[in-house]
Amino acid sequence: MSSSISISGFNNFDSQTIVSLLVKQARAPINLLQSQQQQLRDKANAAATLKSSISSLKSIIDELDGDTLFTSATAKLSSPDVITATAANSATTGTYSVTVNTLAKAQTQASQGYSAADAEVPTGSLSIRIGSMSADPIQINVTTGTLTGLKDAINNKNAGVSATIVNTGSGANPYKLLLTTTNTGTANAIVEIDTSGLNQGSGTVPTFTVTQEAVNSSVTVNGVTVTASSNTITDVIPGVTLNLLKEGASTTLTLSNNDDVIRGALRRFVDSYNEANRFVQSQFKSDTNSRTGVLAGQAVLRVARTQLTEIANTEIATDSDITRLTNIGIQRQDDGSLKIDDAALTDALTNNRDAVKLFLQGGQTPAGDTITGFARTISDTLDSLLDSESGIIGSASSSYQTSITNLQKQIDRMEDRIKALQRTLSLRFLATDRAIAQLQGQASFLTSITQQLSRLNGNNNNK
């Protein structure tokens, strides 16, 4: 009886599946590191948001220390149709009586009449002198021999005179060329028009007559009269620009402190503070799944919350009634936010403006001490916290990024080892499969020999 020889092994199994399972098991530590990386990315993003909100708050606080915050003035007029007034930061508060005696006017000269706008005029050169006879004349080349051509040549020169053609509607020659100085006042009047150079071709050489004299403006402020070539006066009231509108009329100008600038800066401060506070508080609160923000438990978040609290409670020794934000109507609420009491702020600015300035910007106290104000004190503190190298808020995001990078290096090294492991396992399984295949081939050969021997034995027995 014949029997077969067999060799059992695992070459019938899918070796690639076995390798994949082993590699998957080896990757478990990498998956853990990648999960840690994602957590760090979330923290880095949150830290960057925190830094941005605190940086914005610092910028707004710096505005509270600005040179023009308490020097800005506003202008009010009893008759706004007489003048307009714009007050610069250097303007001094006070009340001014303003009378516009005359408005500045530009000079106008008109030519004799022509039959049409394209009536013939000789070509050549035209000379116009403005201001005084000692001024250099304006030389204008005229190449088109019509009244319109002369007008265009003057306007193309852009030399302080504008030319227009008007139709008076009367007589056989209703068209006149008007020359008007660009600037008002006697210093800008035309003193000479020389047409002797218009001597080529045919047509009538224009002659000009003054139809509107140049006039200087005149304004009286608190009894002092000032004249100027323009209707814009900048030197009669320091820091104030007057634009004269109505001749022979008077108005009262009141310059007062522009507290709206201060209110606006404080509102921006409160809004920026509250935005930072909302983000910080959101990191401490739990969501519907009882999960806190990604920065919960991190030192950077605790420092930020502490600093916001200190800002709200900062006290400046001003030797006055204004030493804290609460004294100017900025109150801290239960949720940590700030809120402005407009009535209290108005009262402080109206009745204790200098003390408000001393509190916000520092300076010399009534006792003669020089102090640093609220804005500079807080700004300096935030500067140190926001420093990109040493500040806990400024360096937090980059610190997380460094940790992410270090983890990635570990992951890369582990990935290299796993790739090497995968190659090694694949080669070993391949070698094993080949060895088993050879053994199975040998087993088949032995089985064949055994069968042949069995047949020979059977034949011998039959004999």
C-alpha cells in the first residue's frame, strides 16, 4: 500500500496579511504620538489666539497714553453759515467773536467782444505777469489762430490763470475771453498782459479790461483784524483753521475739550478687554460634553486670567479721587468683563479732568511726585508677557510648535524603523515560503519514489 509524504507549514497562509498585522501593532506608539501632536496643535492655535487678543488689548491701551488724547479740541459755531472752523490738537479752549469783513476774491479780466468762439486771433506769443512787475512773466505760445485756440493755450500752461469764453448774448460780438486768476487776493492779481507777440496771421488781437478786482479777505477776531489773500485763515487763532463763507456777518466760535475722543478710546479699551476675557473664560468653561478648552490647566491661561484681573483692579497713587478704573465709571462685572457707566465717566471728565489724565497717563501729582500712569504701567507689563522669547504668553505658541516638531522627529525615526521591520519580515516570510516550497518538492519526489518501490514489490510478489 502506497502512502504520500507531506510537510506541513504556513506557506498556504497570506504572508502579507501577517506582515501588515505585525506592522500595525508596531505602529501603535506612533498613533499615540500623532494624537499628542494634534493636541499640541490645538493648544498652539489657542495660544496664538490668546496672544493676538492680548496684543490687540495692549495696542488699545497704548492709545490711552497718546499725546493727543487730552489735547483734542472741538469747535462749535453760533452761525455755521458764516465760517467753518477746524481745531487741531494744539488749539486752546476758549470763546471767540468772529466777524467776516470781506471775502477774498480772484481778479477777472475780459477781452473785447468777438463774433464767434472760433473767431480769428493772431498766433504768436502772449505774456502774462502775476503779482508784481518784478515777477517773471508767463510766456504762452499760441499756435491755433482762434479765440478758442488762445483759450486752450492759456489753460494748457497751468500757470495761475484760467481762461473761459462767455457768450454775453448782446450785440454782434457777444463772445468774450475771460482771464481769472487761480488764486484769490491782491498778491495774485494780473498786473500785465502783453499781447504784442500775437503778430502772426490774421484776426483781431485781444485787449483786456479788469471786470473784477482782486480782493483780500478780512476777518476780525475778538477785536483784532487780520487780512489774507485766501478765505482760509490759519494764523489768527493758534491751532484753528477758519474758512470764511459769508461776508459782513458775525458768529461766535467756542473751542472746548473734545471728550468724545477720550470716551472713544476708553470704549475701545473696554471692548478689547472684553474680547480677551471672553476667550480666556471660554477655555475654563466646559462644553455640553463636559470638556474644557484646550488650554485649561495650562500656565499660560492662568497667567492671562490673572493679568486681566490685575488690569481691572490696578490702582495708581495719584493723590486724588481718581485712582482706579471704577473711579471713572469702568466697572468689572461678575463674568470678569468691563462695563462703562457713561454718567460716571462724564462726571469724572467734567469735574475732575486733570485727575483722569493723571490716572491714565501719569505725570506730576498734587504732592509733586512723578508717577507712571495706568496705561504705561499695564503696557509695560503686557510687553514682558508678550515677549516672543521670555514672555509666557508670547512664547507659548512657539513652545507648543517646538514640542510638535520634536514629536515629529520621533515619529519619523519610528517610521523608518517600521519600514525596515516591514522589509525584514517580508524577506523572511519570502525565504520561508521558498524553503517550504523546496521541502514540499522534495516530499513529492520521495512520495513518487515510494510509490514506485511499492509497485515493484507488488510485481515481485505476484511472481
